[in-house]
Amino acid sequence: MNPDSWSLWRAQVAAILRLEIKKNFLAKRGLWIYLLAAAPVALMWTHAMLNLRDHRVCDLGHDSLIFATMFQFFYLRFAIFFGCVGVFLRLFRGEMMEKSLHYYLLAPVRREVLLVGKYLAGVITTSIIFCTGTALTYSRSWCMFHAWRLNSTCSRAEGWDTYWLTSAPPHSPVSHTAVCSW
């Protein structure tokens, strides 16, 4: 392999990647994947708004347990699996159904370069969609808590130590406090 062919392949993969990412994010067939990723976000924010409306106090330990259960059973076992199936099936099967794959096959691009470009586009698409959904759902756990609630939760020790052990950066003062009190 000479260096010129590697640079050509990188340029071709980048071109295919740009086209496929644009197609994946703007496809009307992919709307259900956005809904799949947004379902836990809607549930957690609805839970927060109902707690505010009813003047109930949110419990960080309980809400983090809800998030962990939703992430384990809905996101990992259902949403991410079927979302990836949908995205990756559409990469080739959708092109065959729309009769547009032959444009790629007629272009002077090696098949493995086409495959790598489409694969990377699928990975980037699903990563962005589901990581955004997870981050929005996780951020809901923090938006309802003020400093006084965090201090009162910490003093009552309602799962606080375990929560911080799993979510705080290793060298932050919070993780050292959690390790010492645990």
C-alpha cells in the first residue's frame, strides 16, 4: 500500500460519511428512532413536573434508581438495540429499497471503503442520538435539586454515597467525601 491510496481512501470515507450522516439525521423514516431515544426523557421530565405541581420533594436516591432501571431495561435492552437495528438496516437495505445503492456501486469507490463509511455513519448517528437522550434524562436528576436539598440528602444518607461513588470524577472532593463516609 502506498500512502497516496490511504489518503484517497480517507477522503472517500469522509465523503461517504458526510452524505450518510446527513441522510441518517434528516430521514423521515428515522423519526421513530428519535422518539425511541426521547421516550425516557419525556417520562423523567413529566415525573419532575408532576412533583413540582403536587409540591412533592424529589428524592435523589429514588430518582437515580428510576434512571438506572430505565437505562438498564429500556435503553440498553430495547431502545439502543432496535435503534441500531433500524439505522444499520437502513444503511444498505434502505438504499436497495429506494434503488439508490447503485449510485454508490457505480462510483469509483472500493466496496470496503463504502462499507467503512456507512458503518462509521451508523455508529456516529446512533451514538449522538442515544447519548443525547441519556444525557437529557440524567440531567433531569440534577435539575430538581437545590444545594439545601443536596445537603439534607447527604446528611440523611439516602443512597448518596453509592450515587457519588458511581458518578463523581475520581479526584473530586465529592468522591473523597463519599469514599470516606461510605
